[in-house]
Amino acid sequence: MKFILLILIGLVMAGCYSIETQTRAIDHTVPAVATGADCSPIILGIGFGTNTVQRATLQKRVPDVWESAWWDPRWWDTRYAPFSIVKIRSVAVLEQQALLFGQRCVVVTGH
């Protein structure tokens, strides 16, 4: 029974991944105050859309549940506040997928 359960968990988790690739060197002189992201969906293994650094500097990254205190009312108030990154610390490409659905994002961190 345990063997069958291990095989089923392996089959379900086989299509899950999260990969982040830094596309430029980190500038340690710029503080990591804000993070913005521009994302495109991946549905049934097919991705569509164009992600740009310019849009990522204007769109606040919505943190995942495990990264933030989403139950804190202050987080909801700042979620759609005016936002802009002027000095870039790092640029990364983040791809996450769980089975047949996922997203690919350009993530910009800076000040």
C-alpha cells in the first residue's frame, strides 16, 4: 500500500517545478526595497504573452501565500498602490508550473 502511494505521489509531483534564473549581475549598491513582476500564463503546457522589464518595474509583485502576511490588512491596502522601481538591483526570470498550469515572470527588484 505504501509503495502504491509513493508511486502516485511521484506521478503527481513529476510535473511541478519552480526555476528562477538571474539574467544580470546583482547590483549590491541598490537596496532591495521593492519587487515588481510581469507574468504570462502557461495553460496545458502552452505559454502565451510577452513579459518586459519596463512593465515589471511598474507592477507590484503579488507575493505568494507562503511569502507574505496576506491576512494583514496593511498588505491589501498597498497591493494596488502606485508603484515604480527607478533603480534596478536585479532582474530574474521565474518559471513555475504545477501539472498543466503555471506562469513565467520577469521579476525586477530594486528601489
